[in-house]
Amino acid sequence: MEYSIYELAWFFLFYSLAGWCAGVAVAALRKHAFVNTGFLNLPLCPIYGVAAVLFTVFLSELRENLLFLFLGGAVLAAGLVYFTGFLLERIFHRKWWDYSRRRFQFEGYITLPLLAVWGLLAVLCVGVLDPFLAGLLDLVPLGTQQTVLVIALLLMAADLILSLVSVLQLRFRLRRLQTLRKGFRNISNQFGSAITGRVQRRVMRAYPNLKSGELLEEREKAPAVFAPGWGFHKMVWLFVIASFLGDVIETIFCRFSMGYWMSRSGVVWGPFSIVWGLGAVLLTAVLYKFKDRSDRYLFLAGTVLGGVYEYVCSVFLELAFGTIFWDYSHLPFNLGGRVNLLYCFFWGIAALVWIKGIYPRLSGLIERIPVRIGKIGTWVLVVFMAVNLLVTAMAMGRYTQRLSGETGEPNVVTEFLDDHFPNERMERLYPSAKQVD
């Protein structure tokens, strides 16, 4: 079942409200007091709304397969929660929540029981609540929906800006928080108005982990080597290199398995497979900390992560371009033609080989690049890949328009795309692509 953009926006608001109510109820049971556990002042918790929209967009076609719907919801939620916690930690240099002392946890952000809850919520959301909410919205005139929706989103945007301004002020005071024991009013008086001070005090009550424990150390001196550890520069170089290697490997594999050469590039300029590049970054970010675990553990983890990742990429590309770039319907043990068990095993093997063998050596080679040259090279690669992806998206969109016959009025951009990326070239670049309604 497909939903309109208005329905998705309403889903976001509804689930944000429902998530806030659930968080407040759980906090009330634990602390026997009312605590606004949301980031915003409004009774909305956006992470639940975002998760619900992700479930609806990427998992709706699994409505009849509850097991995969449950697993997909758990994995999507894990990625969202991890990204949110990681981003907040990088901003404030402190964890907003920490499950490090619990069993079956990952990096203190995620626990297995909570993932099970998210999986059940995905089943409830996609299987029951989404159709019910869509039916209710059909009873409301579209004009009324749009008006109320715009007002609600504007209020949420204003609240978000206020909350961001308020909590970012805490960023400059957390280092001295251990010595400020006379009350949080000292911070609000010095750095915020009465309004932002209230927001700051509410956030500190909702997330007491912010005012306790040691701050994560910041690097004040420039690193002696380029891209040490795991950071932005390392990710960019790994993404580009893995995109190139993935394209080469997949091209050679198709040559020997099918008997002819086939383009496997994901962009219009250069042999780069974006799916492989992003996959390498994902596997490294998640699994490298477990490099000392057994080969079986890394293989299974790579199999699951790779399968979910490939499934999400397939859905996203189909929604974005109306095109299926790969179809495994002819292979046994496939799921909607988007993934199949054999290729999931390939992801597991790739994860094992990457984490145990390729990445440590490749990381060492990247770190041997001179710092100045490396930093300049990073931004050259970022600009090139950004332009490459933008032109690819425009060329694919124009290709879809030409196939559908809805070319519209010609202009400078469409003429450039028609001249440089005609149907023949697009079909050579993406020989496996299939247009869908």
C-alpha cells in the first residue's frame, strides 16, 4: 500500500505524539513523577515519528511476512537510534543515554530487548495503525488536512530551533558542570534567557546522564598523521576506494558468471558502485570494534547487515527513480526480488574479508598520506562525488521522463541531459534497470 506525502507527514506527527506519551508514561512509572522525556517542549518525540515513517516507506511490502517485518523494524530502528545517539555525543561530547552496563548492548546506545520492542512496534505500525490512520484521514477534507499540518509543522520547527539554541548553550558549559553544584540556575542566568533556561533545566532533568560522569576528551592538537582512527576523512576515502573496488569486483564476477561484460557502476562518471561504498562504511562503523571476534560472528553479522542494507537500498532507489536496479526474483530464497540468501552470504564473506584483512591494511595506507595533501584530497573527492551523484540523479530522472513520454518543455538543463545522457547511454550504464509504475 502506498501513502501520499500528506499521509506520511500525519503519520510522523501521530507517532511522535504517541512516542512522547509512551516515554512520559515509562518515566512516570520509574520516577513516580512527570518528566518530559522529549527533546522538544511540545508533546512530540520526533525519533518515534521518523522511525514510523521509515517503517512505512521501507517495510510496507513485508506486511504479509511478519517475521521479516519484525526483523526489518528492529534493524532500521537500531540504525536510527545509533545515529541519533552518536550525533548527540559528537555535539555534546557526552552520552545522552547509556546502556553500557546492560547485557546484549551495543556501544551503550542499543540493547537487544529494546530492539525487540522496536520490531513489535514495526509490526503494529505497518500492519494495523497505518491503514487505520489512513482511513481516518480520508474522512477529513484535504484542505483542512493541509492547513492543520502546516500549522503543526511550523510550531514544531519553531520549537526545534528554540530547543537547539538552548541545548547548544550547554555545550560550552558541560566542562565546568562538575564544579557547579549550587544549582543549574547559574548556567541559565549566565548563558540563556528565562525561556532557554527552562528548556535547559527540562533537558537536564530528562537526561541526567548529561550532568554526571566524565566528559569525553577532545583533541586539541592536530593529529600527527592523516585521518587517524575513524573520522570524516577516513570515511570519505574508504567510501570512494570501496566504491571503485566494488565496481571492479562485481564487473569481473558478472563477466565470469554471465559470460559477458556488464556495467555495474552506480554513477554516470567513473567506475564507482555507491552501494558497495556505503556498505563498506557501514560494515566498518558497526563491525570493526568486533574485529577480534570469531570469523563465524563476523560472517553472521555481515550476512544480516548486508541483507538489510541491500533491501533498504533497493526500496529507496525504486521510490526515488521508479526503477528496479536489480531483481533476484529468479533466484531461490529471495525476498521480494530485492535480496536473496546466496548474496546475503556474499555480504557475510565480504564483511569477514574486509574487517579481518582489507580494512586494516587500507586504513594504514590512507594514514600514510601527507596531512595537507590528504585533507585537500578529501574535499576534492567530496565535491566530485557530490556533483557526480547530483548529475546521476538528474540524468536518471530525465531518462524516466523520456520513457514515460512526459518530457515537458525543454530548457537548458533538459537539453544538456538529453544530449549527454541519451537513452542508449543510460541503458549501457544500467543494463539491469527496469521501470516500474
